[in-house]
Amino acid sequence: MATNLVEIIAHKIASLPVEQQKQVLSIVNSMAAELGQESPLHTGHHKLCGQLTFLNQSLTSDDIAEARREMWGKFDEDQAQ
């Protein structure tokens, strides 16, 4: 189970349907704006990645390349026919 408040919140949000996740994001963005803070999505890629480290996920360029091959491989086959 999550050990800190951010992890607990993240796990709860992850269990919600996508539409409710969007509502939560909107609420968080409103609260951040009231405090004069930028939305995490607008502060830059590296800062956002740092904020998501609690998910314990790593993504390498090889992972991205493999996903692209999987995604576009069938498309290329279809175009060749």
C-alpha cells in the first residue's frame, strides 16, 4: 500500500473512470491557479516526469521504439498490399 499522501491520492485517482480523473485534474489545476502555481502539465517535460517518479515506471528509448514498431508495423503491412 502507498506510504505517503501523494501515493495514496495517485492510487485513488488511478482507480477512477477517465472522466472522473479529468474532473480531478481540473479541480487540482483550479486549486493550483488559486495559489499562483502553474499546472504540472505546463511546467515542462522533465518536471512532470519527476513528479511521476512515485509510479516506479521507467521508459527507455528502446521501449518507445518497440511500441512504435508494434503500433505502425501492421499499418506498413497494410500499405504494402
